[in-house]
Amino acid sequence: MIDTCAQLFHARRNMMLNQFSKADATSIQVIIGLLFL
């Protein structure tokens, strides 16, 4: 489960870096917030 979340996080982060948008940035912030809640 944790590995899957990590892979998803890295995939989303790579997408954000390749094609940055406020929506992706917000999604990343939400995911980080949930992980470190």
C-alpha cells in the first residue's frame, strides 16, 4: 500500500514537473497533507 502510494506520488510529481499546472500542484499538496496528517 505504501509502495503504491509512493509510486503514485512520484508519478504525479513527474507529471507536474513535465507539465506544470495549478491543478496538479494543488493535488500534490493535498496528497502530501494527507500523508503527513
